Amino acid sequence: MSTTIIEAITVLIALSGIRIAQEYERSVVFRLGRFAGTRGPGLFYLIPLIEWQRMVDIRTITDRVEQQETITKDSVTIKVNAVLWFRVVEPEKSVIAVVDYREAAYQVAVTSLRNIIGRHALDDVLRERDAINARLREVVDQAVAAWGMTVSLVEMKDVEIPALMQRAMAREAEAIREKRARIIKADAEFEASRKLAAAAREIEQGHGALELRRLQMITEVGAEHNSTTIIMIPSEITAMARAIAEKATA
């Protein structure tokens, strides 16, 4: 009876070493406290009482970087948050080199985000977000590489600007739009003046053209306003009319 019990216990101990790792998992195995290798996915065996494991998920992990209050290069206090995507590529390093690889990656992202924002002016943070994201990803990726991880992407989500600064930026944008409108109007007036000058030169080439234009203008004014119009007739026309009348009566 005792032999049967011992055999059953032996079988149970032997079977207790069977392990299964999912396709997205890797098992970091230690033998008597020493690193013995990485196993999985699928079925593998651990020597009972001698080997033990630490399972690591190698899928991409998404961490939300909480809102951070930081100061830009031009001394504007802003609040910014971000999202971090990373994954483990060397499971043994993520277990041996750092206590908590996920927390370590998060803290590196927070510190790097604050440092990079501090090196850029507010306008750069708002306009060059893609470049800042790329630089942030590069910095974080270099830091976590020693812990067996790689960073896929880092994206700033929201940039919160103080209300006073928002009003100042709105006034600046309005001033820029007004400046653009004035420039366009000035260009239009300049072009119109050039065309008027050209028309004046054409009219000056002949006295008759000038008088025809004068009569045309009088016709337009009378048609539009239906009022009494006082016309100043040039002395040349008066003298010519008087001469014609004198010849007719002679």
C-alpha cells in the first residue's frame, strides 16, 4: 500500500512539470536560481522542484500616459497626455534586467514627454506634433531596449492650453486674418489704379474720346439717379458752337 502511494505521488510530481504556453506567451525558465532559457509556445516540461518559470506576454501593450503639467521652452504651462504602444521582444531581459518592465516603460515615457516638451516652444508643440512624437518614440525606444522591449508608437493625444493663452492666440489669429485681408484689398486697389492709369492714357490721346467719355458718364448718372444734373461744358465747345451759329446767321 505504501509503495502504491509513493508511486502515485511520484507520478503526480512528474506530471506537475508539464506546462503549456500560448502562442503570444513565452516562459522564462530558471534552474536552481539560474537562467536556463526561454520556452514556448506550446507544450514544454519543467523539472519539478528544480525549475520554475516566469510567463511573459509578448503582445503589444497599450498604456495611457496620464495628463502631465509641464512648461514649454517659451515658459507657457500646458497639460499634455499621450498613449504608448510597446511590446517585449526579449523575454529574458524583461524579467532579469528590470523588476516591472511595464511600469518602467511608463515612467520612461512620462519623463521623456516632459523633457521633450520643455525643449520646444508652444507653437512648435502645436504645429510639429508628428516630429515631436517621432522624437519621443526614438528616445523611449532607446531607453527600454536594455530591458528587452521595443516601442512601436508614442502619440500625444491632447494639449491643454491656459484660457488666457487661448484668448491671446485667438487675437493673434484674428490680427493675421485682418492683415491678410488688407493686403489683398491693397493689391486689388493697386491693380485697379494701374488699369485706370492705362485707360486715362488712352483717353488723353484724343480730345474727342475724352468728351465722349464725359457724355457717357453723364448718361449713366442720369439713368441711375433721375435727378437734375448740372454740367460744366468746356469753353472750347461753347466757342465752337458760337462760331457755328454766327456763320449760320451771316
